[in-house]
Amino acid sequence: MSFLRFLMLLSLIFWIGGLIFFAFVLAPTAFSVLPTTHLAGNVVGRSLSKLHWIGIISGIVYLITSMLHSYFTNGTAHVFAFRHVLLCLMLALTLISQFGIMPRMDVLRASLGELSAAPIDNPQRVQFDALHVWSTRVEGTVLLLGLVVVYLTARSF
């Protein structure tokens, strides 16, 4: 049982810790240290893509180990436990960001070149900025939901 709890917590640590590191360390540092916003955007975009894969794998590991833990301790997997529902929502948002928002931002970033040089009323820049707002909202929501899942998980032990 303790190994299943370890895997549950480790998967949450990877995902939530990665989100916190990304939001508060990596992204601000990239935009303050690299010589152009285009380079910083490329670093941040690639890092976010890798973080999404960490989240997808961690989410699946969490769901499997959490349901196994519930099954072995309570006799039922509690598939629709609130923490499982929230985690599935986190996974869905991560998949939307990875396969919906990010590819469109990548195409726009490539076509615009140096984003900061594009006029603010350029239709492609307007679209990029709107997608960036949605990307930030999605990642923030995933982080907040993840913190709730951490709390619910800690409470269940």
C-alpha cells in the first residue's frame, strides 16, 4: 500500500512541481535573460510541451495508482471520487493545451518571426495574444485543480 501512495504522491509532485517551476522560474527567467522574445518564446514553448507530457504521464500514473489504492483498502476503486474527476479535468485541459492551443501558437509564432516587432493590430499577433491568454488560463486552472487534488489526496491518508 505504501508503494502505491508513494507513486500517487510522486506523480503529483512531478506535475504540480513542474507547473510551479515553469510559471515562477523558467518562463520569467527565459524572457529576462535571453536576448530576444522570439528565443525566449521558443524555449518556453518547448519546455511547456515537455511539461505537458510529464503531466499526461503523471496523471495516468496517479489515476491508476489511486484507484488501485482505493480498491485494495476499501474494496472499490472509487472511479468517480472527486479527486479522480478533478484529475481527469486536469488531463483534459492539458491535452487541449498540448494538441489544440500550442500547435496554433507555434504556427503563428513561426509566421510572425519576432513577435514584439509585429504591429499590435496585426491579425496574426492579435490571434497569438488571444491564444496566449487562453494558454495562461488553462495552465493556471490546471495548477489550481492540482493543488486541490494534492489536498484531497493528503486528506485521504
